[in-house]
Amino acid sequence: VEPVDEFITKNRANARDRQLYVYIKPGKFLMGCAKDDAKCEDHEKPQHEVTITQAFWMGETETQVEAYQRFADMATPKRKLPAAPIEHNKWRQTNLPMANMSYGDAAAFCKWVGGRLPTEAEWEYAARGGKENEIVPLNAENARDKANFFGKRGNDRFEQVAPVRQFDPNPFGLYDMSGNLWEFTSDYYSKTYFGESPKEDPKGPASGDDRVVRGGSWDSDPTKHLRISFRNKGNGGNIVGFRCVLPD
């Protein structure tokens, strides 16, 4: 039975941003670099068990331009859209994922829809889709058919950013958790945090200079950045987007 939520309509669309959301149930998973991954970096270690104690709803896709335009138009006072990256063609193609906003703007959008940005742990839990110790999601051998990253080949027909839903969803039904745009999480970045993280619902360090971004982008090296455990830090730009989570 799908839970009832005041922000969710019967077709899983949020009443404000009109985007679809996917129900993610609570559970345990191993967070961090998989045991058979030869490319582990120190800030991805140690691999550790994390429990997500509360169910949540996560954006099926990265937040789209059309949804962000609704937010900007409906805000009081109205908000200005950030400058459009060249590849976004002055925001004319509204099914592209939104980019070039600050962390604060992304967080404000998620608050407007009734939610927030995901924690880093929630993001990785969702990206893994219930699969344990995977290094690259959705079968690394066919990565060109599964994610938008640097260059073009196979199903990756996109030199730069791609419209949403052009690649297969992961086992939880989420699109572009790898590639297309890096995604903001709510955690501050710390290279030592995995060694200090609590076992239940970790929320990251209390302070920091940068936020954790995850998932890689259309400009990413697939052998490095599309690994599920890869962590990066950033505060925005043309290759960074986001998706929201809603409380269950």
C-alpha cells in the first residue's frame, strides 16, 4: 500500500512542481567503496553499514527546468533564473535538468515543494537500488547505454546534457543517478566523515566549506566518477543539478 502524503497525488506527482516522485522504503545498506573495487579513494572508506530508518519519496528525475521555472514564477517576490549554460539554450528546452543554481537555491526549491535535499547516505542508498557491493550501477559493461557521460557512443547520443529519462532507470525506478549532472546532497564535505559516521541516518558534518555532490555528469570520466561510491565536492555550476526528497 502506498502511503498517503499531502504533497503526493494519485499519479505520484508533487502538487507544486508537478514532477514524479518514487517511494523509497527504509533499509540497511553498505555505504562506501565496495570490497572488490580497485579504485577506492581514501574519502570513500571505510565501507560501513548504514540504516535509513524513515521512508521517503525521491524525485524520479533530476529537477527539470520547467519545474524550476514554476518555482521562480510562483515565489513571492518572483525569483530570477540563474544564467543559462550554453548547452541549456537559454532555458528553452524545459525537460533538461536544471543547472547553474547555488546550493541555497536548490535547497529553497526543495523546501517550496515540501521537502529537502537528500542526505549523502539517502542518495547513495537510493543510487544502489538495493544492490550490494556494486561498483558501477546498471552493468558497467554496458555503461554507454546506461548513463550520459563524456563523449558519445551507443545510447549515449549526447555530447553535453541530456533530457531526463533517456537512459534506463535503476531498480528503484530512478533516472540518471549516474551521469548527466552531479547532484547536490545536504551534507557538508569531509574527507574523513565515513570513519566517523553514525550507523543510523547520518547527516554529515555540522559545518564545512563545500557540499557533497554525487553521481557524475555528462563531462565525467566513467571509470572514476560513475562509480557509485565516488564522492565529490562542489557549490554549483553548469554540471551540477539536484533532486528533492519528500518525507513519507
